[in-house]
Amino acid sequence: MPGADKEADLTERIEAFLADLKRGGCGTGPIRGSGETARETTALLRKVTAQARWSSAGDLMEIIRKEGRRMTAAQPSETTVGNMVLRVLKIIREEYARSRGSSEETDQQESLHKLLTSGGLSEENFRQHFVHLKANVIEAINELLTELDGTTDNIAMQALEHIHSNEVIMTVGRSRTVEAFLKDAARKRKFHVIVAECAPFCQGHEMATNLSKASIETTVIADAAIFAVMSRVNKVIIGTQTVLANGGLRAVNGTHTVALAARHHSTPLIVCAPMFKLSPQFPNEEDTFHKFVSPHEVLPFTEGEILSKVNVHCPVFDYVPPELITLFISNIGGNAPSYIYRLMSELYHPEDHDL
Amino acid sequence: MKRESIVPAACAAVTYTVLCHPHHHTVFIVLTDGPGNKDDITRSKNEGKELSKEEKQRLRKQKKQQKKQKERKNEKSETEKEKTPVSLLPPPRPVATQKAPSALPAPASAPIPVPASAPFHSSPAPSPADKPAKSKAELKAERRARQETDRAAKQPGSSSSGIKTKVPLSELNPVVKRLPEHVQVDDPAVVKRLAKKLERQQIPLRSDYGYKVSLFSHLHQYSRKAPLTQQLSIPSTVIHPSIVRLGLQYSQGIVAGSNARSVALLHAFKQVIRDYTTPPNEELSRDLVNKLKPYISFLNQCRPLSASMGNAIKYIKKEISNIPSQCKEEEAKTKLLTCIDRYIEEKIVLAAKAISKYAIEKISDGDVILVYGCSSLVNNILCEAFEKSRKFRVIVVDSRPRLEGREALRRLVQRGISCTYVLISALSYILPEVSKVFLGAHALLANGYVMSRVGTSQIALVARTFNVPVLVCCETYKFCEKVQTDSFVSNELDDPDDLMVTRKGKTQLENWQDVSSLGLLNLVYDVTPPDFVDLVITDLGMIPCTSVPVVLRVKNLDQ
């Protein structure tokens, strides 16, 4: 039966995706970059929309929410998955509102007047059935996919506006976005890059090898030398794992030190992050913010007897407060950290923030 | 020996300015006649000061020929007796020998020492070699002057004048200091000069390894796999075997940490002194210092000397030069050995005890103390505090590539102290738990900056952001006169291959040498600005970072 086959195929794909996410929990990071994760999530959600049985927008949103909860539970630190689910939910809401004919703006704004007159919760329950809703939603998701495909190029195109000749740029660890950014600038400008290796996983080494292959003058330094060389650095350009709702970052560990050193020397800190990394989370949840991996990376088992008497920590992420950040460069342009809350309200609907 | 007694005496009255030879003459007269009266000495020294300034001005203004004539006229009165001593003056300065023959025939009247020295400045000799000749001679002259004032102070009746002259001497510290060779690697003239000097001392020159980052092209970068001892013949006739062993231990990192290196150095020197015999017609005080010079060059080549080692060497040289000439060899040697033992005992061991005593007052029950790397002093403090039943726990922060924190971790865990271990990139995660930070220092600079293992400044920066007090523990013998504001001008570059790491069987940077645009930087030291440091605990007490020059001044006056 074709229908059953398709469904089995879909569940198989979802299971494979979840397994990949779970495996990506080790220290070296996910097997695929966050861009690919985002694309894969969106493709899966499109398939779910196409194949699942639903009659109204409300049903579809329930299905998507369920799948979304499963996916985020597999790897809570991989926030792009949750972000994409929220984007799709927002798309569904928009398409529904458009089909109904009401303008989007009035639905969006939570004004005091609306709260008083409508008495709290919105009356929308998304129960109306529209014939073309499915096609519209799938079309909108396709647009989202094309947007995702072009994010890295969009960010890299802005490189020449920010990098001038003979600069010394510092970066931390490995970020595909920053790599593309610097390689694009290197086509026209000559500059020097200092890469902090970011122990214990030393992803900075791979970054440095890739950059030097593009004939960029690269130097690898140990984490301990970040403050020592910062006085000679003109700009710090970093990538991040997540951009939080207050404009702060959840980035690879060691980034907070870089940000503090940059502030001490009044060096601008530029974050290259595509919009799908923007997450509605706030940094205050202590339990869920940090992720730890095996302490074997820090103190190997070969150290012997002292291992049992010592606590070893290996956190993966660092929180960087928004005051330390100068600029966000994303696929829609450059923004200050104080503007992030506005961007978030455009991307996600406030009721979806808790899946 | 006539020469020996005259040359030091000659320099005794030289103040810390350009060579001022008129005073040589006056001092010669006074001292060779025996311990003269106080007035003569002070008068000559005062005259010496004034005349030296005039000399300086004159030298600057005149061309070579005019200068010689004027000085000849000035010095005519004092010349005749000094013919022979003057001609003996140039030879003891090895670098200046190339200029001495050219300088001596130049002035019309040979016995004038001032013209003999003046052409050093005025002759069209190659300038880079000129400057160090002048400054080397200057430094030697200063050293002899210092020794002579000490000796004059020892003599009866001249003690007060000695003290009087000491204060102006310390105030007139030389402004022109020679830049050490190890921070001028990008200057080919300097490198050539060093190579010549090492050749003369029969020490092999160590070659740099690998691509150097352009920011640090003025520093040496050696490979650990090519130690200097491979180029020495066995057995080495020039260098004492315990020094060879010490050099190898330094370059391989077997002996690391400034206290350990200084103590090892002093023990090696003790062995050298024990095995030393004065050759005939030589005096122990002069010859032993000359014997030590190639050893120090060798150790410098193996691994650049630390500030603590520099101070220890200065002390030893001073002690050796202070040996009176009539002292018997055995007596002199036992005296030197006890001096060295006393130095180690006072400056290192007892200082550590004093610092522990002060530091333990700062540790209270329930503290969470953060330490970085392996500082013998800080480990000592923590172990003593634990023995005095203070309840605290320790967080050891470590960094690649040296990973010295593991050694500190082992030592603390053996004592039973509960420890946590993280890498320096996890600092922002762990700092909210910390109540105090204890750091060790490699040296304390005269402008209040703390020179320590790379990464210390980062820890101080982040601790300041989290409002955690930072305490630096340092013995006073590590205080040095240098000033530095960043970690570039004077640093040590370690073997760049140490940064490579093999993870899951893959070494990313394996062929970094083949890629022309890739460089690895392995710094050893960095400087922490004084506003990050809250307190420095020394054996003299607890002082703020900015009081370092005060301590240095007090120490100089004491000596």
C-alpha cells in the first residue's frame, strides 16, 4: 500500500534523524553542522505536512508540535531543531490567517487594548478548513528551505564591508559561517587571522588548516594566550551555537574569555550567526543551559589513581552577555544585540515559545 | 698583581655616566698610596662626577680630531705616571680590543686615558659594534666601581664616605641599558656578534626552528628535539659537566619553574666552585667570574635565563668579586659555598615559610581557592594551610600544551586536599563558585606588572569581572628592574610542535611546516596589568602591586 509505505518511510527518516541527533551529543559536536540540521528538520516537517492526515490548521499544528517535542528531546542543546519547528508553526499561523482573510498585523500585536477587549486568550482555534491551506503551507516551507540554503552565502557577501586590509582578526574554535565569511573577504583583501584552538576538542586546528589552504595568513594559539595577543587584534569574529532571546550567546567554551579580553582592549566583537540560530530561550535556566561531556577529554583515564579523588568538569558551552557583543551579522544584515528581541517577534509567535 | 689592583681601583671612582677617565687618575693616586683619607676620596669622586658630565657634553659636541686635542690639553697635568696602567686598560676588554689598537695610536700623547677612550666614541668604527663596546665597557666600569666602593667601605675610616657615595650611586642609575641579545633576533648584526662571542667561548650556537609568527620575529624559537648538547663534543673541555647536564635538563623541560631552575643553577655552580682551581698568576675573584661567563652563555642558549636566575647570578658574581685578593683558595671556596647556601636558605626556603605564614591568614574555612598551573610556592601554601586544619577546596585550572596543572593536582591530592580540575576554557563556568584566586609569579616587574605563565592574565581578567580577589605570591628575589607593558617585547617562544594534538588517530596540524601561510605560536609567559591584581604576598609582607619599585630601591640600598 503506497500510503503505508510512505508513512513507514517517513517514520524511518525521522528515527534516523533522531538517532543522528542523539549521537551528536559527544564533545566534538554534531555530525553535521547546524545549517544542515536546520535543513533536514525543515525537510522532515514538510514531509510530515504532506503526508500526515489533518483537516484543519489546528490539527496540523498539534502534529508538528508532537514531532517537534520528540526531536528537541533527543538533543536539547541542538536548538536549531526547535527553532525550525517554531518557524513552521508560525508559517502555518500566517497561512491560516491569510486564508481567512484577516490581516496579519492585527493578529500579531499584543496590545493592551486587545487584551482588555478580547479578555485574555485569542479566540482563534484554527478549526476552519481551507482547501488550499496544505499547498500554501508547503509552498511557504519551500521558501523557508531556499532561505536556509542561502544563509551562509548571504553572510559571506557582507564580509568586505567589515574587513579591511592588513587587519588582525581573532576567532575561536570552528564555525563554518565564519570560515566562509573570512574566505570571501580573502578573495579581495589581505589580512591575518589568529585562531584560538579551543581545548579540549581543538577544533581550531581544523579551522586553521582550512583557512591556510585558502592562502590566509593564519596563526594557531593556545587558549591561554588569548589575552596576551589580544592587544594586537583589530577585530574578533566568532560564530555561535545559539543566539538567546536577550541578545546573549550560547557559544563554545572559552568565548566568554575572548569577549572579556576584547572589551578590555576595546576591540569590536562581531558574531556571524544566521537567523535560524535565534532561539526564544533565556539564559537563566541553570539546569538546561550547560551541557557536559565526558571528562576523559580533560583528564584522561591514563592518569590513574588520582582520578577517583578528583572532580573533573568539561562544559561545552559558555554564556556571553549581550553587553560584550558589538554586532550580529546574519543573513538579513547587521544588527545590534538590542534589536534581537524585535527580530524574534517577527520569526516566532509568542504562544509557541514553549513547545 | 699590579694590573689587578689598579684596574678595579680605576673603576671605583667612575660614576654611572660615560667613561670618565680623569678620575681614574686621581683614584689611582689615592689608592695605590694606601687607604687615603676620607676627604681625598670624596673630593675625587665629586670631581669625577662633575667632570664626567662635562666630558659627556664635550664628547657629544666635538668632531674626532678637535676632541683629541682639547682633552690632551686638559689631561696634560695628570698624565705621566699613568702611562703603563693606561696601556693595560684596553686589553681586559675583549670586545674593545679591535678598537684599542686603532684608538691608541690616534691620540698624539699615548698616556692619556681619556683620549684613549674618547676615540672609542669618536672614531668612525661601525656603529652597532661601537655602542655595545661603549656600554659593555660602561657596565664593566660600573661593576668595578660598585665593587670598589664596597671595598672602600670595608676599609677603616672610609665607611661613612662609602655610605655617602652609595646613595648618589643608586640615584644615578644608568639610563642607557644594553638591550639583551635574545630580544633582538631580527637584527642580523646582533646575531652575528653573538655568534662571534659564542665561538670565542667555544659554545655551539643553537639555531631557530620552524616558521616564526611575524609579531614575534624578534625572539628565538627552538625545537626541543634538537638540544644544544648534541653539538658538543664528549667530554666537553670548555663546559663543566654539571652545567652541561643542567642545560639539557632546562632545554628538555625536566627542570621547570623559576624556583626549581634557580636552585638547580645554584647547586651546579656550587659544584663548579668545588672543582675549581685557580690557575697560576691569576686571582680567584677575577678568574672565576670569567670562567662562569661561558657557562652562563651556554645555559642561556639552552633556555633563556629567568629573572630569578639572573638575580642569583648577579649575587654570585658580586660575592666572587668581593673575595679579597689575599684570601687563600680553600678559604675563599668554602666562603663562596656558604654564601650560596645562605642565599638559597634565605631567599627561597625561608621566604616560602614567611609567605605561607602571611597567606594562611588570608585563607578562611569554607573557601574555594583557584590556582593555575604548578607554582611550587602556591602548592606549599596550600599544603601548609591544610596542615593547619583550614577547611577549603581547590580548583586547579590547567592549559594546553604544557598541562602543568596535572602535577599540581597530583601533589595536592596526595596530601588529601579535595580538588576539582578544569581547563582554562571552562573558566567562566567555574568562576562563580570561587572565593579566592592564588597565583604564582615568574617575576615582578618594576612598573607593577606581573610576569607569569601564559594564561595568568586571563585568569586575573575573568576573576576581576566576577569580583573574585586575586592574590599573587612572589619572593622578593624575583623582583626585577625591567619594565614591560605587553607580552610581545620580551617573551619566550616554546617549541611550536607542542601545539599539535592527535585526536581519534588524526593529527590536524601534522604538516604545518609545509603550509606556508600557517604558523603555530607557543608562548611561555605573559604580563598581567597591576589593576587586575589585588594583593602581592612577599616575604617582606603583603604589598600592593605598585610597591615593587619601592622594595627594589630598599634592596639596592641594603646592598
